[in-house]
Amino acid sequence: MTPQELSDFALELPGTTDDEAFGPGATVFKVEGKVFAILQDETPDQSAQVTLKCEPDLALHLRDQYPAVGPGYHVNKRHWNTVVLDSTVPAPEVQEMVEHSWDRVVAGMPKAARDRLTLQRG
């Protein structure tokens, strides 16, 4: 999955906005103002990567399953994974991870916001 494909996919999720809250080179995706994904641009030293919220047991499973998935970079390593977008993780799996991250963030919102966003998602 390319960074542009990931960005397009994330922005299709209800209530999602993006900005460069941490400065150039890192696009932050938020749902209702809460961060669920941080997309870091490719640099000469590394491939593009995305940091996503994840249920702790699933986070460990994904790290074991894919070498391109590791503990979250500059975030709580128990609840976040960083995925290197080097094509070794299949695009559908990355999409599931993005959706799971969005779901985790929405689950922590007040009931009215949760219900509204879940209904919009279908």
C-alpha cells in the first residue's frame, strides 16, 4: 500500500481529518480531533511508515506475523504499532489495521459520538 492509498483510505472513514500537527513530513489523521494514524513520509534513510492504535494482544500478534510491523514510534508501545509501508504487509491487512485503529479511538469517545460515527460508517 502506498502512502497516498493509505491517506485516501483513511480519509474515507467518517469524521476523519488530516493535518501536519507534528510538522512537515508527518500527516496526522484524526477522528473527532483524536489521533488514530500518523503517516511519516519516505526519507532517503527509511520507507514511509504509519503508526496506528492497536489492541495490545493483536499488536503483539501482528509484530510476530510481519517483520514490517513493530512497536509504535514515539507513542505508547503497548497500544500502538508502526507499520513500514514497504509492500511486505498486504494492502488489505494494512486497511484492516487502519480501520481497527479508527475503531479503537471511536470506542473511547462519548456514546453519542460513538453511535453517530458508527452509524455513518455503516
